[in-house]
Amino acid sequence: MPSKKNSNLIPVETIRSLIFLIRDQKVMIDQDIAQLYEVETKVLNQAVKRNIGRFPEDFMFQLTKEEFDILKSQIVTSSWGGRRTPPYAFTEQGLAMLSGVLNSKRAIEVNIAIMRTFVQLRSMLTSHDELSKKLKNLEKKYDSQFKIVFDAIREIMNPNKPLKKDRLDLEKINKIKLDLSFLSAAKNLTF
């Protein structure tokens, strides 16, 4: 089994902070990748251009000026310098392809760390989606129960209307209290 001794080469949090959502895709920018690989951005881009057939548009694309301006505005400590052209963005597949283009030991180790980060992000998103679905189902369930509570409150508040005993069933009220306590506990979950 391969060793994971290089898994701490670059902290996952560092890589995660360099992944952006552009055009509904998770991407990394050429300049950030070059820094991780410890090469100049122009060296990275030259290697890509020499092997452009490996990088179709769903693997790599150049940001528009507007996308670049938005990206720069999101990054407070900008190190874009006097860059004349918008950067290239690499999708997960493009990043995997880079390991074949930049064949240094450092590039391979960094790529492994990047791929592990993308896998971890996918896993987190899947888990988040499952929790979101469960929460939506709970909300549907509780919406109808809240209606019962609000209807009961309205009936109590209307002095001219006799109370409907079945609407104020103690068992229903206790179940709603239990469900409400579950909801307040669920609010404290962090994602």
C-alpha cells in the first residue's frame, strides 16, 4: 500500500482556500497552482500550452476580464501584480492532467494532495446534501404540526367561538413540544 507520508505536504485547508467556484465548477487558478508546485506561473502555462491537446475546455479555461475582476475583488490580499491577461482556471480533471505535464517529484506530491482535497470536498458536499434533504423532510413534517398549534392558538384567542376539544388533544401538544425541542437542537448543528 502506498505511503501517505506526503499527505501533510500542504495542509488541506490551504488547498481548500485556493479552490473557487467559477462557471459552476470548482477550479484552481494557474498562479495558485504554480505557487504550490514551486514554479513560475509562466512555466506552468508554457507546459500546458505545449500539451494543449490534454486540456479541453472542461479541463481548463481562461477567465474573462469580468470573472478576473470579480476574483480579484474577492481576494483581499491580492498578489496579482501587473498581470496582463486573465488567469487560467483548472478543473479537477485539468489538475489531474497537470501531473502528466509537470513531471517533477514536487508536482506529483502536490497533485496527490490536491486530489485528496477534492475527494474530501465531494464527500463533505454529499454529506451536506443528505442532511439538507433530511432537514427539508423535517420541515415539511413540522409545517403541518405548526399549523395545528397555530390553529389551536387562534381558537383559544377567539372568545366568541367554542373550543374544539380534539384540536387541543394533550398527546398532540406533547408530541409537538418534543418535535420543537428536536428542531432547536438541530439548529445548533454546524455545516
